Amino acid sequence: MRLASDSWLRSPRYYLQSAVLAAGYAAAGWVCMQLPLFNGEISLLWIPSGIGLAAIYIMGMRFWPALLVGSIVTAGAVSPGILALAAGNTLSSLAGAWWLRRTPFRQDFARLEDVKWFLAFGVVLSPTIAAFVGPFALWTEGLWSFDRLPGAMLRWWMGDALGALAFAPPLLALAAATRRRLPLVQKLEGLLLCLALITIGLLVFDDIGPLRYSKYPLAFLPFPLLIWATLRFGLAGAMGAVLLVAGFATDGVIRDVGLFSQYG
């Protein structure tokens, strides 16, 4: 049954989804602040920008409070400047999704035209809102001098743009793929592929199993599985597999274990 125009406000499902989205947004922000790309002020990879853009496009504009709350939780404080920063991040996701909804963009990225629209509005334009509001808001908090604003805005935009480019497409494509009905055999194959990716991810990017002492180029081990995902499950499978492997690699970098620990 279709909900009335405002009955979603009384739906427990809406608040549960909002809580999950806010928690995921904040967790992604915490991950970014553990990476070497974070200099204590600005991260050159901001995953929440990709999550926020994809979530608003898929779930709808009414989930903006979840992004606002997630952004405030990520900041770890409440002040006028932090509230303005969180509003800028939220507006970036809202604007990107709104613009994409008004173009011929299709979230399965099946056409080159879809890539063009996504790059223009999701990657280039929408992060400019947060890149302007965020640094300016933190300047009002006295965190840096006015002459640092142009450089801060550029780095802020780069981090948000890279986060949108790297994480929004897999989420959008996977959401589109879940609407398609797959044969039982292909579902089982997908489950087997996921288990194989998790196993290889743990062996290569964590300190478990015999491979942790190996001097061989372990970084190439996931490639056959990525090819498998691409050939059997198309673009959505490829993006999902890459995202899963990237998650294991990021976790290894944060904890300084596995393949990348040898590089200090």
C-alpha cells in the first residue's frame, strides 16, 4: 500500500532507515579521519559525500535529517560553525541528487551519457557547496586565518569530489541491480563470489593466515575475482566487488596490518 504524502513521518521504518543512514554516514566520516589522507583538518577522501549523494538519490529528499545528524556526529561537537558545516554537507548531497533527477541520468550507468551527467552534477558541481560553506564555517570558529580559505576550499572540494566519484556509483548501480530478478543459480554464484572476496580480502589485507609472511605480490590476488564479478554480474557486480576489496584495503591501512603495512 502506498503511503500518503506525509504519513512517512509516522512510519517507524522511516526512523529506522534514518538512524542506519546517519550511523553509516558518521562511521564513514570516522574512517576517513583515520586515513593518512587526513591532515587533522581536511580529508582528501571524504566517503560520506558519496554515501549522502547516493542515499538521497535512492531513498528520497526526506532523508536529509539523517545526513545532517550524521555530519554533526562526525564533527563530534555542536556549535554555530559546526551546524553550518553540517548544513553545507547536507545541501551538497541534496543538490547533487536534485540535479541528477532532472537530467536523463540512469543510476545503472549503462550508457556513456549517464557517466557524463554524474560527473557534471554529482562530482564537479555538488561538492562546491560544501567546499564553500565548510571552510568558511570553520574560519568563523577561528580554526584558521582568512588567507587560508582558498586553499582549504580547494582541498575540501577535492575530498568531496573523490568521495562522490569513488563511492556513489557502486551504491547507485547496486541499488539498481537489486530491482532485477536473478535466477537462483546466479544468486548462489553471487553468494559464492562474495565469500571468495571476503576470504581473499582477509588473507591479503589482514594479519591472518599463512599469506601474511609471503613476499609474493599479493595485491594481484583479488583481480581474478574482480574479473569474475564483471563478466558474470556486469557493471554493478564489478563496482560492488571493487568496493568490497577497497574496504578491506582501507581497514588494513587504518590498522597498519596486511599487505600495506610493509610500506609503513
